[in-house]
Amino acid sequence: MAKFGGYPEKFRQEGVRVHGPDIVKVGDEVESIRFVMGIIPKGTRLKIADILITPNGNTRGFIKRLIFDEYEGEFNPNRFIKVTSSE
């Protein structure tokens, strides 16, 4: 990922935006604002285990996904709000 000017690493260190103005990092706690992908019920609180950043195919930008220990898969950050910070 070095050829992307360090942006994936920057997102992992500085965090990614969730629903609203908040930015989350690994270790922060988020809450789902709706039923996510038919897996996570609305109102579920989860701790972020990892943030996945991948290039957006042939267009500019990156796809950002949150990964949780409790659920299998990658989830859109816009489906969650920040509850607590790890700092």
C-alpha cells in the first residue's frame, strides 16, 4: 500500500469518519444506528478490532470498513455512531 502516498496508514492512525461528525480509531466503541447487513441489530454496541482500508478500484479514494471481534465480516462505518473513545 506504499504507493498510495501513505493514506491507508494515515486513516488507520488518525481514524475514519462514522455517521455524524465523529472520527473513530481501533479500540473505540460504536453503536449501530440501524440493522446492519441483516447481522447486527440496531442499538448494538461493539468495540472496533480493526479498520480495513482498500483502494476504490478504478476511481479515486478508498473503501473504509470496520471489523469487530463479535461479528464476522467488514462493515460500513456510516452505519455506526461513536459511543466512547479508547483514549
